Amino acid sequence: MADPFTIRIYVPDGDPDGVRVIDRMNWTGRGVAFPRDVWGRAMSRPELSKPGVYILVGRVESDEEDDLPLLYVGQTDDLLNRLNQHQKDKDFWDRAVVFVSTNDGLNRAHITWLEHSLIRRAKEIGQCHLDNGNAPKEPSLSEFEKADTQAFLREILQILPLIGITAFERPRVIKTTEKSTPVVPEAGAIDSIDTIIVPAKRDGFQRVFLGEDAWWAVRISGGKIPHIRYIAAYQTQPISAVTHWAPVERIEPYGDTGKYRLIFSEPAKKLEESIPFGQAKQGSMQGSRYTRLSDLLASKDLGELFKE
């Protein structure tokens, strides 16, 4: 178990949604987090006159549902001027956080190493999109400097989730199902809901459901998560039918908006006969639905399954 720790958050304007100054006892660093719309107040903070590393957070502008945030990680000797520039030339971000040293212990090599490490970690974890073009090369540090800078990074990584930035956290598995041959109970058997049916557009279905043996950006009611063992894909128009299903190996968080990624334990199986929309009510498959796999496979259409 990790050691317990205390974070202090100072709200200079009395607005918890405004500028927040983050500190820890016995830490030589300090963070300043703020939404973009209070940049005029944030720019007066003395911390922004120092060199440091910063993270801009926003969203991808896309027609597809994608709950991963868009991040830009940078470093600079002059945070005020650099962020003022990003206020003008980067439209995507709506909040930011900067980290500096309170004792001026961070030089250009240190902040470049922090930038390099944060970008590398974000790429490895895959819980965000990066707006960065080329990742910086790892600068050369003495073993003493590297040890100190690694400790500074650990402090940053402990603080980020507490201010709503989870892109540097490895996803925690919410549910795991043992790999075994799926057993489909008889239709009508007394059993709890075990299957989630998700709507899928053609491109995402081919690329992710079939190509990656996974599905994501799924919102699942917390009480249903422990019972989910299977996932079925309802292909939207022009197919308008459930065509495939797969056993779920694990469920983990996806992005930072309370949705999940479902990883299959084996490739999806194609149904011998697709289950059409049929007489289901209009809008029935605009979002996820829950059922038992046995009942799904025994249904002639979704209207019969949902008794609509």
C-alpha cells in the first residue's frame, strides 16, 4: 500500500472553480491550476514568473464519441509569456495546471526532463490524445539531479488526479472475468442481467469491436458492472440489427468522464441470424441496453426482447 499524504489547496479568490494553488508539506514544488476563463486573474500569480512545466487540457473536436481528453504538455523558462501565447494560438484547452519550484531548484534541463517524462507516460498509458508534435529527447542529468527530478515528478503524479487530470494514471481494472468457455444459460432461466448491448457505427464496429476485441466510451450503471459478462453489438443503420457478441474479460475506466472500456476475452462471434430492430420503439438503441445473453440469442427481434 502506498504511503498516505496530505495535499493543501489554497483558493486565493474564494472561488473553488477558479484559481487553485496546490502545495504539499516538505515539497519544494507548487502547482497552480485554473480554468481558461480566469486567465486574467491567474496571470498575476507570482509562480508564473518562474520556469516550469505545464499541462493544457481540453477535448478533441470530433463527430465520433470520444471521451479521452486532449492534452498539451510543455515547459518554459517564462510561464507567463508562454501561456499568454497559448491563450492566443491554441483553441482546444479549457483548463491548465503549471508546476514550479519554490526554491528555484528547477533549471532548463530539469523541466525538459519533466516534459519528456510526462509525454512518454501519457503515450504509454493511452488515456488521452496529445496535441504535442514531436516529443523532446530525454536530457542528460547527473544521477543526483535525476533522482531529485524523479521525486518531483512523483509529487506531480500524486497531485494530478486530485485536480481531475487522470490521463497519467494507469487504468484500474473495475471488473475481471476469468477466461473460460462461455456457457450460455437456457432462455428464460432465472439469472441476473449479464449482457450489455451497445450501438455501434460501421467504422467503429469494424475498427474496434472486431479489430481490437474491445469497446469503449461506454456508460454503465455502477450496480450493473459486477454482473456484465458479455457484450453484444447493435450495428446502426443501414444494418439496424444485433450481429455479434463477445465475452468480456475486464472492465476499466476510459477517459475522465465516468465511462468505461470493455476488453474481450476472445474475438467477437457472429450470430447465425442477426437480431433486427423489428418492432422496438423508436430510439430504443440510441444508448446501451441490458439483458441476459440467453434471452438475446432466443429473440427474433429487439421489440420482442425489450417487450415493446
